[in-house]
Amino acid sequence: MNIAIACDHRGYDAKRKLIPVLKRLGHEVQDFGCEGTAAVDYPDYAIPAAKAVACGTHEIGILLDGSGIGMSVAANKVADIRAGLVHDEITAHRAREHNHCNVLCLGTDLLSEDQIRHIVEIFLSTPCGEGRHSRRVEKLREFERGK
């Protein structure tokens, strides 16, 4: 899978540890920043990564910040993005299966390194559900297109 990953300063250490794990699992990873723990503005990193997913150059985005909220809000401003703020295995599975999320947002202040790795693995391995789930996601797409 081709993955766009980004963080703010609060998510930097988790991102630095997660990238090698993703590569070991056979994924291609493009890092959209940031590059350290000095304070930065999350939209500067979330939006370019989300745009890369929306335009199709990347299949999935992973965004990390302290609570996950800022990155989620920013990514969801990009058309065709369904960014899900995930807290555990259940929400990781449902974000993909029920909501067809194409961007995973994680709060690194709230999760351990092992939890992050496990959540990412579940998110990446869960297929998008069909039937009622597809119908609901299509309604979101129609709204974005102004219909």
C-alpha cells in the first residue's frame, strides 16, 4: 500500500517509530513532515498528506498529533477524504469497514507505541464494507459534490 504520513510536533516521535514498521510490512511510505519536536501548525502537514490521498497518489493517510483532533479536522476539509479519529481496535476496524475512512488519525499523547502499531495494522488490513456502508458513504460524496 502507498501511504502518506504526517504529524505535528506532538506526533513526531510516534511517526519516527512507525515509518520503519510500515516499511517492514511492505508498504511504501511518503513522509509529509514535520521534522522535529519544535511547535508547528498541524494544517501545514495534514492538508498536503490528505490531498495526496484525495488525488489518488496515495491509498491511505496516517496523521499523528497529540489528541488526533486537529489533524482529523484539517484532513476532513479536503474533498474525498474521510479521516477517522481512532482510539482502539474497534474504532480502527469500524472506521474502515463502516465509514470507508482513507485517513487514520491518532492521538499520540493518548496511545502507547504498541497500541499505535496494532491500530495501524487493523486499519490497513480491514476492507471497506459493502451494502449499507457503501450507500452511506456515497451520500457523503454526493453532498461534497453539491448534489
